[in-house]
Amino acid sequence: MAELQEVVILLGHADVMTYIQSGNVLFTPRLTSSRSPCRTETAALAAELEQAIAENIGIRTRPVVLSREDLARCVRDNPYPGETNPKLLHAIFLPHVPRPGLAAWVADAERQVRSKGSRDGAQLLDRTVYLHTPDGYPRSELRRALAKAGGPTSASVAASGGIMPTGSGLRRCRRRPVPARRPAPQRPGGRARRRLPVAQ
């Protein structure tokens, strides 16, 4: 996580900290034209982070950047407000507005696992999939169903997780092959930008 934290610092962001070994990064974005990142600015931050992570750490990932307001909305819209154990409630942040039919796909997956006795639940609201696992995440059949082809946590649909400017949330990072590294880009004045070691 130290490598990831350093990448975000190298990009000029402040108050950078990682959250456990989840891949979550909390930070205050460098100053822009507005006080709070809007959807366009968070998308630009995500693209910048994606490139920097690939170049400096050697991991291909699709970060999702959420503003403080996005996270507040996620908490406010939580469809499982009665769950008091944070280990049993998960949020998966999608990189884009979900395709038509994804909410029905999630509801159908929930029905299928419940027909087998599972108590898990999931709901798609805006760009967030809420996953409630009352019997624990490791035992969750629904989490496995959501990762199948076409599901919201499959590689073709979901981001690898969320990188957030100030707030909290969940982020997953899948390692993917990275093409051969290019020479380090030059900074003004001819100095090469510092590269971090590639994760093995």
C-alpha cells in the first residue's frame, strides 16, 4: 500500500492515506477550479491514476474516484440501514453508469441464491452495488454470483475498485499483465520522474 500511497502523492494530491490492505486511498485532490470534485473531474482523476499506477507500480486497474459528496450519498442511500456490523455490508462502486438491465441481473442473482437458502442481499442504486452478507463475506454465494460474467463485479463490468478523495469505502484490485515499461518520462529541466519498483 505504500507504493500506491506514493503514486498518489507524486501526482500532487494531499492528505494521502491508504485504508488497511484494501487498496482504498483517501486524499484531498490538488486544487482545481471548483471546491469539490464533480463527476467530470473525478473521471479525469481516475484516468490519471490509472496511468500512474500502471507506469509506477506495474498494475493495470480501473480506479473509481469518488468525491466526499458521492460517499455521503452512498451512506445516505444505503438500502440496509438496519445492519450495524460494517463487515457484513459492502459497496462496489462502478466506473460508469450501469447498462440497462443490470439492476434486474442483480435481483435475479439474489433470487437464485436465496432459493438455495442464502440470506444475502444486493441492490444496485446509481453506480453503487450494495452487498449485504449477514452470514459473512467469505461464505457469501451472492458475492460469487455477482463476479460471474456479466455481473457487476465481473472484470468486464466493474472497476477494480474505488480510489477516493477523502472518505471511506471498498476497493478491489486485480492484477493484470502490464505491457513492457517505457522509459521514464522527463520532467521539465531534463530530470527523469522517479519510478517505483514494479510489483511482482
